Amino acid sequence: MARVLRYVGLLLLAATAVLMLADAVGWIESAESRSWVWTGLRAGAICLGAGFLLTLLSPLGRELRRGRCVRCGAVIERTQTYCRDHLQAAVNEYRDQTRNGTASR
């Protein structure tokens, strides 16, 4: 999304520059182009600024979306449910339950 906003902003600024050039050469009337120039400059600057802002904030968003351990809330690796310590504890608990279940039969 950030890249698209930056491209749209640059495109709007380029179109505004062409509009200003057309006004300077005399292809269009000055009264008409004034409002379009300011609108294009504002819209282009807003889109460009929003794109750069989203680019700067993307690492924060990635950090907020990272997974957390079910038991302690520590940051975990992708596709995991537990941190390394609690993963080992869960494996040991499962092993103990399995061992106790098969020994009693």
C-alpha cells in the first residue's frame, strides 16, 4: 500500500507539473488551472507523504503482528505456539503422559 501511495503521489505531482507547463505555454486558461494546480499539489503531497509514513511505520506493524507464546507471552518464531522453553516443557509433559498411559495398560 505504501508503494502504491508513493507512486500515485508522484504521478499526481507529475500531472500537476504538466498542467503548470500547459498554463505557462498558454494551452489552457490561467483561471481554470489555478484551482487544479493547488488541488494536484495537495493531493500529490498527501499521497506521497502518506506513502513515506507507512513505509516508516511498517517495521512497527510487523512487530505488532508477530506471534506470542501462549503461556508466557514472549515473542515466538513463525508458525509456533510456544517459546522454546515452553515448547520443550510441552514435549516433556506429552512424553510423560504417553509413558504413563502405556505403562498402565
